[in-house]
Amino acid sequence: MSDEFNKKCKLNYNPFEPNPSVYSDKKASTWAGYADEKRKLTKQLKSSRSDMQSLKRLFVIHGDFGVGKTHAILWALNKVLVREKDDFNAVAYFFKSVKNSVGKFKFADIFLKDIVDDSSFLSDLISFQNFIKNMVSEYSKSIGDMSKNREESIKEIFGSPSLSNLAIKIDAAKNEQEIKKIVTNEKDYVKFLASVTNLFTFPISIDGEEQRFKKVVYIFFDELDDLMGASAAEARQVNDDIRHLYDHGSPNMCICLSISANITELSSYFMEYVLSRINRYIPLELMDSDQAKEFVKDAIIEARSDNTKVDDFFPFSEECIETLLNIETNLKPRSIFAVLNEILNEIRVEEFEPSKDSIITTDLLEDLDLLDDIGSQI
């Protein structure tokens, strides 16, 4: 949809274009209609923070295909890394699948692709390196020995040999290539990622003041339903990876598993030793028409131009939105957006120009022979 048409619709962008694929997309900031589930998810995100309850979390988002599970993950990522970045002071990593590009269940492959290559992981390690340098300097000042060996200082700061050894390697790296070499030289990426979560949230006490690089680390896994096609050995390996990451990761770590399944089916995917570690199940269900209407309104308002005084649903009439949403009760975020996006594009092709006195109504859609064709797609 053209920028000119967006302006006529009093929108900065088309909020109904296909679902966002990255958390930084503005559309990822719009919650998909489930108020109670939004509250539950927010509670899970906050409870792992070092300045909140400081509880390690493993929770599951589950529901039918198309109800908005991936969008919920992107919304959460947008919340902690964009909208409320300073408050959360977090890092977050998103495994888009538990399978690699050729359909194999190999943690090393998905870690290198989704986390090392496609996330902020390396830049986070570089930022952590700068944090270590500052902490070593502050620690040396606090003990009155600026000439103290850096490695010895790091060992005293972190205590644990496994953590201090990794911190020493990161501190000694001269550039991003050397940082990446530290990562790619690892043989156990589950253990390595768990160690990084511990380093990032480790409480460093200097002169009675506690400092951390980050308050919390979030790790999201999507499409766990792919395990249905896994062999017994593959399914056990994925379950082992989740358990080991949870057991050895930071106390200030929050892991989210997203799966297209209902609560009674989860035992077909997860071993008992994973199920016993899950703290919360958050079901996402189909929206009713009222929830869907609120969802559409929020999406439009989020895309609205600043200081624009028009009705909440403009360029649509509220009645038009209600009519479309009442055609079918099995409403899914993806299908709602697809229909409204098509309507806007058809309206633009028809050279209809929205204005304060001329909006998209049910009568207009009927006159243009759009209502029956488009409504049947919801």
C-alpha cells in the first residue's frame, strides 16, 4: 500500500500487512487480543528479573495453528528489547525452530544460525567484554591495587572456574572475529549458552554495591510441534537440551516454549523431566468478535499518525469492522489481518479516497462487490 494512501487513511504504515517476521517491526508491539494471556505472559517476563522475583522460569505457550503464538513471542521480544528496553535491561534470543535447514534436530546448527548469525548475540558478548573491563577497573580501585593481574581479578570477581575462564577468554579477545572464534570453538553449545546466561546476570559486588551486566536473559523456542515428526532419539535429545539449558542456566533466565498443541497433547512432545520443570502453561485460543474488534482497533491506533483526530477505526466505520468480524466466529489474527489488508488494497485500486466524510462502510463494500468475497475468507 502506497505512502500516499496511508496518509489519506491517517496511518504511518499499513497495520494489516502480513505478520511481522522480526520483533523490531512496529506491528509486533500490538498484542493479539487475549487480555488475560497478555497479563500472564507479562508476569512470566517480569518474574525472572533480578530486580523483581528473580525466579528461573520455563513456561509454555500453546494453542491451535494460527492463534498467534509466534506473534506473542515477537510481542514479548518487542516489549523487552524495544518498548521497555531500559526498564528490562535484558538480552533475548529466539530459536525459530528446533530443526535445522535440512530438517535435522541439531542444537548446534540452530544455535549457530538463529543465535550467532541472526541475533544480537555477538554484539552482546562485545558489550559484556566492555562491562568486564569496567568491572575489573572498579574492582582494582576498590582493593587499592591497580597493578593487579587482570585474570586474577576476573577469577576473584566471578569465583566459579567455569565462569571466570569464559570471562577471561572474552576479556582477552581483540575484536569481533576473536569473539566469534570463542563461540565456534565450543563443542557443547547448550552448556556454552547456559554459561553465557550466568555470566550476563552474575551479581558483581564491589564496595557493597551489586552490579550486573543484565537483569535477565530470555530464550524463546518456537514450533516445538515439529517434534511430532522426530524419532525417539531425536525427541529425547531435544528434551535433554531443554532440561540441561534450564538446569545449568542463570537463576535470572526465562525460557519460553511455543507449540501448536492443546494441554492434553503436551506429554506426547515433552518428557516427564521437562514437564516437571514447567512453571506455567499459557493457552492461546481463538478470539471472539469483541476481542478481535479490540485487536483491530489497537493495531490501527498503533499505526496512527501523531495528533490525528479521527475515529478509532478510521478509515473503516466501526460498523464495518463489526460486520466483517461477525461473519465468522473462528477468528485468528492472521486471517483478520489478511482480510483487512486485502480490503485496503482493493479500495486503493478502486481509487476510493478516505476522508472525514467518506469512510469504508459495509454499504461501500457491498457496492464494490467486496463484502461476500472477502468476508468468506475470514
